[in-house]
Amino acid sequence: MLTMEGRRYLITGVLNSSSIAWSVSEKLQNLGCEILLTSTRSTRNMTERYAARLPIMPDIVTLDAQTREDYALIEEYIDGKWGYLDGVLHSIAYLSESALNGDFLTADSDAVTEGFLISSVSLQLLVANLYQLLARSPHGASVVALTTDTRRVLPGYGWMGVFKAALEAIGRYLAAECGRDDIRVNLVAGGPVATAAALSVNRIGSIISYYEQAAVLGWDATKADPISDAVTFLFSDLSRHISGEILHCDGGAHAVVGEVASTAGEPLRSGE
Ligand SMILES: NC(=O)c1ccc[n+]([C@@H]2O[C@H](COP(=O)([O-])OP(=O)(O)OC[C@H]3O[C@@H](n4cnc5c(N)ncnc54)[C@H](O)[C@@H]3O)[C@@H](O)[C@H]2O)c1
């Protein structure tokens, strides 16, 4: 029987209750899993406030993705607390305002480098630092990261689109190296959800409208649930032979071009 009772996960990226990571945390706790959250130094109060709304208040450790020592301290903490880890959710993205919504050609290269380290390289840093804990999972460990549809330009994403493409490549290279220790690495490419990170993209409204039109199953950008379900699948034993995968969770929008599907509930436009 499928059970996730007692599984142990490190969850990054809970900022508030709109965060995709918050929805994953709630789901995992409802399935009987134990979780440990990370927060940045500057957002600690906010993470604590919203963590308190989860079914069980989890411990919170500090992770500023660009601070190398934080990774080692988290490894030490988990080693003392659990001795192993069944999985990690990478749910981190950052790009300063100038490089995010500004002109791609003139984006400040220091801002780009900082954003790349925080949004992409941090996946490799997490797995590298937690490797022995993941390898000791009695169940086979699962690492999941969150991306977007990187095959096309998303208006306003700028360098974030590039960071996500890199994150996907990092996921594949990690999958190739970690498989020998029964650690799988996958990504969920989610449709848009109205979180703090998404709302910092000034053209997010047009991206949401596009997905609402294109998603053959419909898409509701106020709900992170579909994405957290997909993450939970990748954490569960049901995905035990899946690695190096990018699982699209966007109501099917990635599979079509333009407004093929119309809105959810209406018939497809066949034969027009
Ligand atoms: N919301 C969407 O439309 C959408 C769609 C697909 C993928 N994603 C991805 O999902 C992930 C989670 O984003 P979200 O939409 O839940 O937004 P969110 O704003 O709730 O989460 C982003 C998280 O990144 C963390 N973060 C930022 N800088 C950091 C740093 N230096 N060190 C450590 N953590 C840092 C923030 O504290 C926050 O918790 C991101 O990778 C995002 O790109 C989001």
C-alpha cells in the first residue's frame, strides 16, 4: 500500500500561505510526513507566521542561498535530528527588480550573477551538501525543483527564464550523478500561480491570461494545489523509477500553441 507516513523532507521557499512550498508542506504533513522548513534571515518572521498555519508547526532553519555556510549548518542540523533525509524541495527564485522587469540586453551582470547563484546553482549546493543524508534514506530519496515552461520566452521573466533553463539542466546532471545512490532528481514545470515571486513579474497578468486560455484542462492561478500534488507524486514511491524528468503541471498548456482549448468547461474548437 502507498504510504508516506514518517517520511522526512526539507522544504525550502515557504514565504507565506500562497507559496507553492506552503501547499507542498501542508500536503506532506497531512500524509503523515515530517518536514523541516528553511527561511532567509530577512523573511524569518514571515515564514514563522505562516508556518504556524500548517497542521503542525515545523522547525525552521536558516538558508540564504548565497551563503555557503548555511548549507553545511543545515546538513549538521538534519544529521542530528533525523540522521537521513527522504527528499528536498527546491522552491527558491530571486532576481533583482532591475534585471527581472527591465531590458534583457542591458541587465546588470552583477544582478544576473547573483540571481543565477540563488535561483539555479542553489539546487546543486543543496544536493551536494545533503548528499550523504539523502543517500542514507531507507526509501530512496527524491529531490524536486520548480521550474516554468522554458522552451519559450515568458514576457517579463527576463533572466529568470534563463535561470530556469539552467535549473533544468542542473537537475539532469544531478540525476545522472545521484542515481547510483538511489537518489532521483526531477522538476515540476508549473503554470502561473499568484505568489509573491510571480507578482513581482510586472507582466504576470498577461501570462496568467494566456494559461487560462491555453490550458486544455483549465488553469486557476489562485491555486497551488495542482503543483503541490505533482510534487507529492514525485516524492512518493509511485515515482521511484523516474529521474531527470520535467513534469509539466499547467493544465496541458505546454502541449498546445495559442488558444486551442478555450476556457475550462467549454468544448474544444474542433473543425472550426
Ligand atoms: N508562482 C509561479 O507562477 C511559479 C510557476 C512555476 C515555478 N515557480 C517557482 O516556484 C518556486 C517558488 O516560488 P513561489 O511562486 O512559491 O513564490 P514565493 O515568493 O512564495 O517563493 C519564493 C521563495 O524563494 C525564497 N528566496 C528568495 N531569495 C532567496 C535566497 N537568497 N535564499 C533562499 N531563499 C530565497 C523566498 O524567501 C521565497 O520563500 C520558485 O522557484 C518559482 O520560480 C513559480
